Amino acid sequence: MATTALPHVNGVSQSLTGRAWRWRGGNMDLGQGHMGDDEAIVRQLLLARGVAAEDVPRHLTPTLREFLPDPSEFNDMETAADRIAQAILSREKITIYGDYDVDGATSSALLIRLLRDLGVDADYYIPDRLLEGYGPSGEALVKLGESGSSLIVTVDCGAMAHEALAMASDAGIDVIVVDHHKCSPELPRAAALVNPNRLDENDLAAAHGHLAAVGVAFLLAIALVRKLRARGFFEDRKEPDLFALLDIVALGTVADVAALHGLNRAFVAQGLKVMGRRDNIGMSALIDASRLKRAPICSDLGFALGPRINAGGRVGESTLGVRLLTTEDAEEAREIAAQLSALNEERRAIEAEVQQAAEEQLAAQHNRAVHVVAARGWHPGVIGIVAGRIKEKTGKPSLVIALDETGEGKGSGRSIAGVDLGAAIIRAREEGLLVKGGGHAMAAGLTVEESRLEEFADWLDAHLEAAVSRADANREMLLDLAVAPGGLTPALVDALEKGGPYGMGWPGPRVAVGPVRLVKCDIVGTDHVRLIASGDDGKSFKGIAFRAADSDMGQALLHGSRGRRLWLAGRVKIDDWGSRPQAELHLEDAAFAD
């Protein structure tokens, strides 16, 4: 959608973060407030996010009825459902083989809980991140087959596991792959491979390429229940309540940073309702361990619940997340949730050490289009988080690689909008620069030999330089509305939330507030900039810019804004620490008004 200059700040062409400010949609100058017109605000928010005018009603309250596709549209879906149904009816041993992150844990838990409701006590296998790495190994698959599993379902992995799946096939083991990562033209040997990102998918299925693996697993659950229904399986037993699994789907979708539009938005909107009921004992314990005193909202899944599940796979025991989300023992759930919280704190400390060391390498890379940093001794469990931090700080795609004592490097990368990192990694692997590699547009993983590291970094920089330059030239701060300080109220926050849930691909509303002068500005914590701003209307509000003290914007606010009028931009949140809730601004950008 075309954007227009924001007239309130004389068409800001370069803010304190170097961005031009543009309207995401139409000009919404609310002045002192929204005057109770919530419907008009939400409608504009939806239109600005690409919803067609005639399609607004179903997006106002996203439901599965409106957005759920027929699972049979996906390649191999019917084959996969039929094979699992056959295994259930013939009482075969089924093992779920999941990845060690949140998407893998939730995908595994969803299928385990479903199979349990269908009378099958399925096994599960979650590889150790440090000892086994990402994806199914042929040795593990064969061993599972030797222990009696005639059917293995991989979730959130397997799309590129050609060698491993060939070993399983040669051993007579049926493997069904349920994944969402990019595929190569040649698919691995599997009984079925369900993935909306297969290159041979039809248009309807391919349009769901933004699903997390847990979303694909939910579609498989629907197909499986339908297949069993057709075979008369439920004539003497109750059908499973698939909607009760949506809390798990919501957690995996948000924590995997899947785009929250279309079906994903419906998954999360409905899943949050299920989560609020606290029917899942493990999920309830996780909420309590996260110290939430209210029903979780979308951001809690990404910043409170998800990191705790991830901590098990990153720095602890990889099976903890699946065990938590599938247990029926309240005491066990409390113990696992407490353990995950402790591991999450340990992860934070490790992450801080690796990030500091990684940032020390960046000084020599100021001319790089893509940042690649590597060192021995870095914990592989935190490199993805550190890559994301560097990407946010530098505005460039970033890869962080942990080298082991043999010289093999395990890397994780995060990209920026407009730069397909996953495709580049797959191509680098095909050209022999990497041992392994794959991912999607915004995130990727790889294995590289230390001797090829410099060559790979140079290749990646040259290969993505043009795309990064285009993305940098188009850097914008897209704003949804502007208000005077007096319009920054809890009522406005409530109105904006009605356009949610927000996340990747469905960005939360950004608000410009001003003009203002800073009454107070200082550093809180280690590097957060805290401020109080007052406007021409005599009203004031609090704001905070996280991890911004050392940035150009932070320094300008702290030392160069005295007496000057500013526009501040960011996301509005509720501050409920005091006796009366107030709206505050989580600052992302600022521009001088004169």
C-alpha cells in the first residue's frame, strides 16, 4: 500500500534513527483523542494492513470458520492422515520426532495429546541441540524403528533431511514429515511430506506458507479426525475436541514469529481464549511461573511463555517443553515450569556474555551488508537470540556462529524485511559452502566448517548486498495515527487492541505523539532511556525506549533535546503499576519538530 508523508512533522524525511515517517494507511490525526469512535479506528487499522474493504467484517473478529482451509488442499495431507489412521487402527507404535524449539515442542505436544485422546500412547523424541543438532538424524530414526516404531512423524523438521529419511526408508520405517521450512525441488523420501512451502503446492496451500509447523500439525489433526470418522472410528467413542488444542497452536505460532495474518491470526485470537480457561495443566503452570496475574495476551506468548519453553532446548533438557505441555500431573507441571524459569534466567546470563563478545567483532564489519560473527566457546543455544539482537541494533541481516573444538560451526541467522536469508543459505549449501543449511525468509540455521567461514561470509555479503541496499533505502517508520499528549489515554489503548492480535506480519499500531518537550530524560536499568514529555496542551506522559541508551536516538534524547520540541513515535501500552492505569509510550523513534 502506498504511503504518504506525515504532515504533522513537516514530512519527516530523517528521524533520529535515520528513517522517513509515513502513514501506513490514511491520515488519522486524532488530536486530543479518539472521541469514542472505536469502530472507525479499527476499520482503518485493518485497511492499513492490507484488508480489502469488503473483507473487513470477518477480520474484525477472526474465527477458524472464516479462515480455515480444507486440509485436503495440501499435498500429501490425505496420504499422511490415512497412514496415521491405519497405524491407530492396527495399533502400531507411533513416535513423534520434534525439533527442540517452541514450535517443535508445541507441534509434538499437539499430536501427542490428540493421539492420547484417540487411545494411542505415542512416544516422542526430541534431539539434544548440542549433541545432535537440528533435524532428524538417520541414526536416531533407525534406532527408533529398531525399538518398535513402525511410523515416525517429524514435526518442525525434516523437509531437507534427505540423507536421514533415506536411511529410515531403507530400514523399512515409514516417516511422515510435517514442516514449514523451505523445501528444495527434490523432496526427501518419505511416506508423506506435508508442508505449505513445497515448491509443487497449489495456490491455496502455498498461500498458507506463513503457518508455523504447529499450524500445519493442527490441519493434519483435522484431516486425521475426518479420516477416522469416515471409517466409523467414533461410532462408540467421543471425538476429540480439537478446539481445546488451540492454546498450544497459539503459543507455537507467536513464539516462532510466524506472520499473524489470515489463519494464524484466527489461531491466536481463538487460542488466547482457550488459554484463558487454563484447561491445560502444563500451560497453566507455565502462566503461573511467568508471574502473570491476568489472562495471557499475544505479547506474553512471545516474551514470557515462549522463552521459557525455548530455554529447555537452548541450555537445558530438550524434552522439558513437551513434557510440560502433555502432563496431566499438576505437581509435575509446577516442577517443570519452575525448572524452565530457572533455565531461562541462566539463558539470559549466557546470552549477555555471547552478545558482548559478538558486538566486539562488529567494529570491523561496518561496510558489510550482512554481519557474520563467530568464535569458539559460544553456547549454540543462544546464538539465534544474539543474531536477532544484532539485527535489531544494526538493521542488517546477521548470523552468529558457534565453533566447536573440531572447527565445525553451528550458526543461526536473522534477517530484515525484504531480504530472504533462508533462500540464500540454501543456495550456499547447494554451492558447497555449507555442510548443512536451511530456513525461511527471516531466519535460518546452518553448519559450516571453520576453514570455509571467511569464504562463506564474503559470498553471503556479495549475494545479498543489493537486497540489503534496497531494504535500507526503503527504511520507513510507518505510523497509524497521531495524537496530542492529552489523547494518549487508556481508552485509546483499548481501542487499538481491538485490531489485534498483533505480531509479525500484522504489526501493532504505531502512534506519533506531539509536539512535546522533555521534562525529564535519564537512563534506567542498564541501557533503557526513560522520559517524561509534556505537550502544548499542558498534558504529560511517560515513555521508555528499551536498550536505546547507546544509540543515536538515545544520545540525542539524553543530551541534545533540551528546550527543543519533538515528535515521539512508538507503541502505546497500559502502565498499571500505580493506583490508576495510565497510557505510556514505548518509544521506537523521535524527530525534532523545529
